[in-house]
Amino acid sequence: MDRRAFVRLLAATPLSSAFVVPKASSRNIPNYKLVSPYKVAAAPGIPGPYPGKVISVKSANCLDASGDHINAEIVAQMMTRGMTELTGDKDVRDSWRRFIAPGDVVGIKVNVGGYPWVISSPEVVNECIRNLMAIGLKPNQIYIYERFQSQMDEANYQRLVPEGIQIHAAEGRNERADNRRYDPAVYAEASFFGEEDTRSNMMRLISQRLTKIINIPNMKDHGATGVTGCLKNIAYGGFSNVARTHQHGVTHTYSFVPTLVTMEPLRSKVVLNIMDGLRGCWHGGPFARTKKYVFYPKQLWFGTDPVAQDKLLIDVIDAERKRHNAISIWDRNEKTLDFINGRNRDKDPNVNIIIREPAHVDYAAKLGLGIADLKQIRLKEFEI
């Protein structure tokens, strides 16, 4: 695709600048202008070679009784079982070789917004790194990345991973994009609320440096999308200027999250999704500053299809909310809204700051990113 060319995915009536809560039966989908010089790979990483297949590995012993400490040895066993069950190989190194070659430059997309309790666990990240090095990669070929340096500083992976592993963030905090760490030639353009800056640029690391990406999201609630799973982690974690999509009770995450995932070269480079469900967050997400809303699924999910994993994740989060007598993430009742004072949402799981859009997962399926039909998703569960 020529870098000045664009694809219009869907056309819709231009949005008014007024803030109107969307009704359950109607969603405004903006015009998207997608610009990229990169072509779709012959075999894109998403949905990959195992569409609709999800491997779940559970262990009651992966955490101590308090839930504060992770057993790295058990995590290593869970990772080995999950990868070999996904691919059918006996040797876990052969499983990893299906996705990664010794010459690849690999990005591990972590999620650290839920610090300190619900982040991509260092034990899971380290086990990824150990397996990558076992099949021939050197430390300087491996990047751990996230959007915000401030959040990466909190997680402090640098002191927990082997020397030489690259730690990368695109911006200090939620800043305007610049050409240093975002690619001016790769962007999605749309006006959601009449904002001045209408572009979201892909990280240069993704477009220009990495050849493969391993996605490690968490099992988390989210106030706008309903869940922070595979799709949102690679979309909003890889582009600038995305918070503009949700404000004043309204969110356009229904269409924008999947749209970003379709963009090249991101779609072709994400080859593996490992959902970290050792701990989870059932309300207040994407943050988890206290243990008030933390729960303990004690499992890891493996697959190449991010849509299938996220579809299952919706039910996990909603079931945990139901267990606490909290409203469903599917609840579209405007009476639940308090977008003026977000602290009320943090205190009360029956308060929303936005009408959530968990159906972004179904929209992703419509864009060819995976399987959202539960009847077609093949979940295989194992316990160690």
C-alpha cells in the first residue's frame, strides 16, 4: 500500500460535538482513514494457525496463600504444558520454533497499567525470555515494551530479567505523539469528539524494528471496553493518542480497538497470545492499585486467536462480577453512569463511568481477526 493511500473501513454519519450516550441498539462508527506503507503478510499472525483454539493451564499452587507471591517453578511448568498442548509438540522448544526463528527481533507486549497487583507477571515474561534464548535468540534481540515509561518504571522489569534485554516505552506519560518513538507514516485517523489531534500513530518499534510480537495481557475489567484482554493490549498499547476515544460517558472503543489491530504491520507480527490470569481484576480496571477488586483465576491461556481468548475473558470477568453482586459489563443502563466523578466508580462496582463496549470483540471477528462464536471456540483445559 502506498503510504498516502488509505482504506475506509466503514462510513457513518459525522458525529455531533454534543455528548450523547449511545443506545444499546445503535452505535456510531466513525470514518477511519488507515495509512500504512506495509502490506499484509501472506500468513498474518492474527488469527494465526490456530483460530478458535484456546489452551488453559491452571494450577492451585502458582500463588501462595496470600496471593502476593508467584511460584516461578510452577509457572514454568504451566508455560511448557500450554505451549506443547497448543502446538502438539513434545519438546517445548519445537513449539516456540513454530512462531519464532533465531534471526527474529521479538517484542513482548506487557500490560503494566494494573500495577502492582495485576500486570504481566515477571515470572511469565521471564519464562518467555528463557524459551526464546533456548531456541537461539540473544538478549539484544528481545524487547519488553509498553506505551508509558512511567508505568514501566513502576513495574521495573529491568531488575528482574536477564542482562541485555531491551526495555522500551514510547512516551513518558499520556503525551502528544512525536516522530521520535511513533511512526508518522503509519496511523489511523478519525474524529471522535471534534478533537484537534485526530491521528493515532503506531510505535516505531513495532513498525520498523520488531519482526515478531508476543502479547501478554491480563484478565482485567475495563471501564470503557468491558475487558482489557488481547485486543486492547496490542491496540491501545501500540498507538498514540487513544484515550480520546472515550469520555463523558461515551466510548468508541467498539470499533476503534479492532480497527487498530487490523493495521499493518501490527497484525502480521503478533504471532502468540499468552493471557496472564494468575491474578485478575474484576472492577475498576484498567488499574489495580488496591486488592479490593483483585481475584485469583490461577491460570494461563495460550493461543494465536486474540478474539477467541477475549470472548472467553468477557465471561470470566462477568461471572466474577456476578459473584460480587455487581452489574454486568453488558449493562447499558444510563442510570449507572457517573462520568463526572470517577472516584464513585472506584468505590461502587454498580457505577459506570462509560457505557461499556465488550462487543468490540464481536466487531473484531467481523473484521476477520478471529472467532467470537462460543460454539466454534475450542477451549481445552489442563491442570498441574
